[in-house]
Amino acid sequence: MSYKVNKQKCLGVKNCGICIQTCPGATKERKDGKAEVVNQKKLEKCGGERVCPMRAIERIDEERGTSPAY
Ligand code: SF4
């Protein structure tokens, strides 16, 4: 299982940044200003997809191949 930031839903770190504040080290700002996951384990401990109020952090179940198409 892993987590991914849906760029369409992410408001951008400058506008939001809640994931970085609530779970430092789990996500970071990309070059385009959106968040990206850098530490899956840490993010999972913080609550995974619940860390993002915009639901931009999505859980991907790789084993079952249910990863949504972006
Ligand atoms: S909390 Fe969600 S919307 Fe806000 S920066 Fe992080 S991923 Fe983007």
C-alpha cells in the first residue's frame, strides 16, 4: 500500500501545506508547488489519506492494482 498526492486536488503547499505541518517529513513541496509524498511509512503513521482535508492524498493498493488513473 502506498500514498500519492493527486495534483488536481492538492491546493499547493503555499496555499495549504497542512500535510507538511501535521506530518513533517512525510510530504514535501514539489517544483510545481504541489505536495508530494516522500516518506510512505511516516505518512501512514500520521493517518495516511486523513492527513489531507482536501482528500488530495490518495491511498493506492498496489497489490490489487486499483490505482486510480490520473
Ligand atoms: S494537505 Fe492536501 S491539499 Fe494541502 S498541501 Fe497537503 S496534499 Fe495538498
